[in-house]
Amino acid sequence: MAQEFVQAQIKGDKVVVFLKPTCSYCTLAKDVLSKYSFKSGHLEFIDISGRNNMGAIQDYLQQITGARTVPRVFIGKECIGGGSDVEELDQSGKLKGMLQKIGALQ
């Protein structure tokens, strides 16, 4: 069920962030992404902290990304990492290009 849930969320034309609201790296990822003007429906924050299958979701994220920690940030079907990875891509100027490539920005 966790695998189906995760796979249903990640799509080629949107950014999906699996997070927990109390996580400082999750807040960092949200803050960086919030600087951009996304088309409606192209940015989704998914709080896994209250889900009864949270552990299974994190296990599956580890299986497909190599890390169990949150946030796990996907641009399209590609995981670009966590909060500090998003910040680094933003600071280098690469993040905007990645978002434009999938057509997520206004």
C-alpha cells in the first residue's frame, strides 16, 4: 500500500515533498520551494506524520531513494534529495531550470 501511495503521488509534471511538519529540513525545503510561482496543482506537500503507514512509506522511500529521512523531494519522478539539497540547487541556480523543464512554473 505504501508503494502504491508514493507512486500515485509522484508524477512527471509536479514537485512532491514528503515531509513531517516538525522537521527543520522539511521547513527549509518548503521555504525554498515557496519562493517560486508554481502553476496550480504542480507543488504538493505531503505530511506523512499522521499516517498509520508512515513507517512503510519511509521504508519505501529508502528503497527508491537511498534515504529514509524526510523530506524527500521529487521533481517529476526523480528524487533530488532533502532540504539542504533543495537549498543547494536553488543557490546554484539549477533548481529553477529543473522546475521549468517539467513545466511546473507559471
